[in-house]
Amino acid sequence: MRENPHGHLVREAFDNSARHFDRLRRRLVPRFDDFYGSVLELLEDHLCDEPVHCLDLGAGTGLLSELVLDRFPQASLTAIDVAEKMAEQARLRLTRFGERVRIKVADYRHMDLPNPVGAVVSALSIHHLADGEKRSLFRRIHDALLPGGLFINADQSLAPAPAAERAYHARWLADVRASALGEQDLAVALERSRRDRNALMTDQVAWLHEAGFAVADVAWKRYRFTVFWARKR
């Protein structure tokens, strides 16, 4: 399938930022440890101690993949990202895990997801998709999971009204400026955010139910930063 212009722009933006991505991530994501830590807590609450294979969609430099593999030594993982330069950084970061990890350069919108898997995770990636693509992906994730499998999406959501969206944005700007992020880095982040396609939190939970998940909910939220989770029957 031909890549649409929006997808090409997103891939190019992340290729261009790959070298500095990790340095900036903690400053661009307020309450970083709570946000990513919620993913690990959900996995801990719902996964047994048996070996499990996970997917990380939009894995970027492998930040979330590393956290999962460190926390769960019985787990293996396939990290998927569309940006080659991001994948290069992930290979460097994750090489210490040896055969426990595989890295694929691919667009997860248009590929057969590896299956069956026990868990699918994603961080700050799916909000780049159009709403129809999100709904389709949620169905495909559901189908790729084993019974009882878990999907966790640490992402962004749209505020329920324009005034609230302005408040979300103002809070984020205040947070990142308080982190001492440079104005040039902030300008790049703002330009990249123009490609975001955030959806309402309530819509995303509804789409997870529509995809067939037995349970779908929000485990953590602070303004636009939202950790969704869903369990397959």
C-alpha cells in the first residue's frame, strides 16, 4: 500500500530527531516516570511469570522496550518502527538483550502483526494515525493477542472542548519550560506536534470495546497524556 503524505512526514520528522530523541523525551513528557511506569505496573498486574512475547508498536529508540525487557526477564519482544534511524538507535540500546529482542523497520499500519502475542504496548505513536486507522489498528491488535492478552497504549488524548484543549496546551508549555528545555528544541517539538491527530479519550475507549476487548479503561491521565489499557477475553 502506498504511504500517504502524512505518514511520510511523520517518518521523516522522527528520522531527523533520532539522535536527540532520548535526551529530550524526559523534558517533553511531564511526569515521565509515572507515565511510562504505569505501563510496567499494568503489565505486572496482568502478566503471569511464564514466558511471554510482546510487541512494541512505534518503538522509536527502544525506550519502552528496554523498560519492559528489564522489568520482565521472562519476556521477549518485537520492536516495530517505521523510521530507520530510530531503529538504529533501538538496536544499539537493546543489543544487550540478545535473542530476547527483534527489531523490524516497518509501518505497523500496513503489515501483518506478529501473532499470537501475550501483550502489545505502544508509547506516543498511535496518536499520529487518523481516527479510522486507529480503529482498524485496535481490531488488528485484538486479533493478534492470545486470549487474556493485554494492550497498553501510553499516548495522548484530545480534550473534550476547545477551551480545555487550550488549557492542556498551556499546561504542557509551562511544564516543558520549567524543565529548562531550550527554545529551539521547543520550537522543533511544536512543529512536530502539528502532525498529531489526537482523539477524545472516550472515543478511544469506545473503539477498544468495538474492537472486541472485554475490558477497556484508562489507568493514568494528566491533561493530554493518557495511559489506555484493554484486555482480550
